[in-house]
Amino acid sequence: MVRTAITTIGNLYLGHRRRFKLWGLLVLVTLAIFPLRQILVDAGLIALAPEALSTGVLLAVFLAALACEYMDSSLGMGYGTTLTPLLLLAGFEPLQIVPAVLFSELLTGLAAGAMHHRDGNLDLPSDRQARRTLMLLAMLSAVGAIGAVAIAVKISAFWFSLSIVTIVLAMGLVTLVTARRRIAYRPGAILAVGLVAAFNKGLSGGGYGPLVTSGQLVSGVPAKSAVAITSIAEALTCLVGLSAYLVFGGAIDWSLTLPLVAGALLSVPLATATVKGLPENWLRRAVGGMTLILGLVLLAKLLA
């Protein structure tokens, strides 16, 4: 098993050697900008606005976005769910975090979709099933954003959250159990899971990826297509959420948003190459395992 894993990783690197080298160079250049910025500030050559983040905080935000988006674009989940609590712990306010995360997810979701298509993980022009799945999820994004408001005033937040956690855990288990099985495509199941995920995103701002990715897998969508479709669908969901936020008077904090976007975008080429190089059953197990982990984390947070 270990030898197989090493061989798979080696083949992944060899198959995308040029991309990996270019990616490494871009990351190093970006990382070099942070200390250079501090040197210029210390020398009095540039001045920062009072609200500007320190060099250390910028670097931490960049690296966190890089890691979280790599997980999100390669497994279809984890960016907002993981990054938002980290930013809260770092002292950022929710009104700073939400639009920054939505904006960065919008850009990286579209970029990931394009790169997944380029790498052959998804072919929307010729794959009718993929187009149908994406269309269903895209339509449900708007429904979720509107319907969540109506649901929020009629149901206990605790019980609604508990039901979402239960579904996430169930999806993770089913994905792991069926990792080696071929499942017939069921658009009705996509509709049900997508609707619940869209409501959850509109109500809580997170939890979209685990539900939609694992839901597609147990509905018969191939793992690589499911991850790619989730990236695009979540980008459309973020567009709806961000637009509503701006319409109601919100604003984007660019001091936080820019390092988030830089880190997240740089992770995309590496993540889509990872999806291309992994065997289908490995990817299904990884999605199932990560869905279970995130579901347990959400459950612990809910019961704390």
C-alpha cells in the first residue's frame, strides 16, 4: 500500500513536472514579497494605511488560504469550513471574513473549474450528465439563499444544524462503504442533496462542499467530475451570497481579501493535477473520510 502510494505520487509529479516547478517558483516569489514589504516599510520607503495587516499576519493568511483551498479544490470541501474558524481565532471580525471568503471562493471556484476541465477531470461540452448536475446545483444556489431566510425564522437553529450534521455524517459513511461500487446516476438524489446544501450555505455560510461532493458520489457521479462540479457550483453560490451582501450595504475588506485570493488561486493548479493523478477509488475514500471528519468537527462544535 505504501509502495503504491509512493508510486502514485511519483507518477503525479512526473506527469506534471513543468507545472509543479512553475508552481513552486510562483509560491517562492510570493513568499519573498512579504519580507520585502516589511523591509521597505522599515526603511521608510513606503507607508502603510492604519488598517493594513502586519507582515506576519499577511503571511499566515496567505499560507492558510493556500492549504485550505488545496484541500477544497482536490476534495471538493474544506475551504470556508476550515478557514473561517481560523480567521475568527486570529481576531478577524465576521463582517470582514464573510465577504472576503465569498469573493476568494468565487474566483478560485471558477479557476478550479477551468483547470479541472483542462486536466480532463471534467468535460462539460460533451458530458450531458455533468451539465445536468451543474445546472441543478446552480439553480438551487439561488433557492437556498432565499429559502434559508424563510427557514431560519421557522425552525430552531440547533435542530436544523443537527440535521445537517447528521446528513453530512451519513454521506461520509455511505461514500466510504460504496467506494468500490459503481452507482447508477440519480438526478433526484442530486436535487435533494443540493437543496439541503444550498439551504445550509445560505443559513450558516458553510458546509456546502461536504454535502454536495459526497452527495454527488452517492448519486452516481464519478469522483473526479463531482469535485470539479462542486468547485463551479460553489462559485455560483458565492456569487449569489456576495451580491446579496453588497446589495444590503456590506463591504469587502481588501487588506484581508487580497492575501486570501493570492493563496487560494496559487493552490488551484496543484489541486487539479492531484485529482487527475489519483485513482477513482482513492479519491472516493478521501472524500468520504474528509466528509466524516468535517461532520464530526461540526458535531463537536454544535454540542460544545
